[in-house]
Amino acid sequence: MDTTRLAAEFERDGFLCGLRVLDVAGVARVRREFDALEAREGREKSEIGLLDRHFDQQFVWELATNAAILDAVEAVVGPDILLLATHFFCKYPAPSEAKTSPEKFVAWHQDVTYWGLEPPFAVTAWYAVDDSDVENGCMRLIPGTHHAIREHGTATRSGNLLSINQEVPVTSEEEASAVDAVLRAGEISLHHGMLIHGSNPNRSSRRRCGLTLRYVPPSVRQTAINSQGRRWRAIRVRGRDDYGNFEPVAAPFGAAGER
């Protein structure tokens, strides 16, 4: 892995895309595990309701501590890494009888706006459980928009999957520059917590499931309750924590991924 190149691209654009982290067998195992979780929890909850399941689902913890993912995160965060949270996003194709319902999308936004972090820095690894492409509503990223937090308003269009219906205005030039984060299952993208991003509706006949893995360096602290109305349960997954900004949390399935 050319960490110097990755760091330079991330600094310039605010994201990286198409990094392979699992082989064919690993991809199939993760999909089987998620399919079983989805069957137990139901589609409605699986859409955006599966948060922090690394505490009770070993396959999620193993992904969050996957060496290839942490190597990529280390290239842009540094050697000391805390896992802040995990969250599944499933965008399902609309059934034919529901075509009149609002299409589900994700409005333009910046992650850290409502996370209560100081400094407002976090990195998200977006792992593709399924192939993610333009047709099924892959993430879209606006390069170079990761240098400052912008004021967010409320989305006026129905169907926004964001938890508090936030949306940040963008210019027509910025929207025209957006990049489609096309991923094959088993690949990740990385994006800066201040990067403006969103996604269009799933207009395919296929599910689009992704797992977001949120990371911060230990120097970051929480100064306000996050958008979920709670404090983060951060876990050290690589390196050292010489700051102690978060209450200690034990690794749920052992210390896989630490070194």
C-alpha cells in the first residue's frame, strides 16, 4: 500500500475510493452474515437502524478491525486509531406498488456537523456489502469540500434517510463536480468527516447495503451529545491512546486488529 500517495490524495480530495479489503471468500461470508442479521431484524430496521452492532455481531467487529482497512485509515489518521461507531445503511429497491411513495435518498451533508467532536475530525470507511453503483444509489462525493463545516438546514424533499433530516446547500458547480463512489463488494471508500456527500435513490432491482466504520485519532474529544442523543463508545483498535478523552470500553470479541 502506497501510504504516501493515499495521504496526498486524501488531503487533496477528502476521499479515497475502490480499496480492496476482502477476497471472494471474505465477501461471501460477510454477505451471509448480514443476510442472516437482516432476516432476524427485518428490512425496516436494517435500512438505517443497525447501529454499533460490532458489540454483538462478531463479523462486524472483525470488519472494523480488519488489517487492510486499518492500514488505509492509518495512512490518513496516523498510527493511533479509535473506532467511534459502526452503522449499516441499506437502500432497498422500491416495490412496484409503492412507486408513488417518496424515493429514499441521502441529502448532501457533512458527517461531523452533528457529532459533537472537537476538533471536528473523523474518517469513515464505507464497506460495500453489496456492489454499489449509480443504478442502486451509490454514495456521491464532492471533492475538496472537506476544509470547513458549513451551516446545515432541513431537507425540503421527502425521503431523506438522514436521522435528523439535515441538508447542506451546495452550488451547481459543486454538484456538477460530484464523483460517484462505485464499489464492488469487498471494497471500501474512505471520506473525511467534513466532506460533503450524499446519495441518490436506488432505482435498480438490487439491494445496496454498506457498513460505515467511523474512526478518530485519540486527540479528538466529544464536547456535545451527538445526533443520536448519546455519547460515543470509542474503542482503541490500533496504536496507543495517551489522551483518555473517551470512557474506556472493552473490545467486544478480543483485541483483534490492535498492534
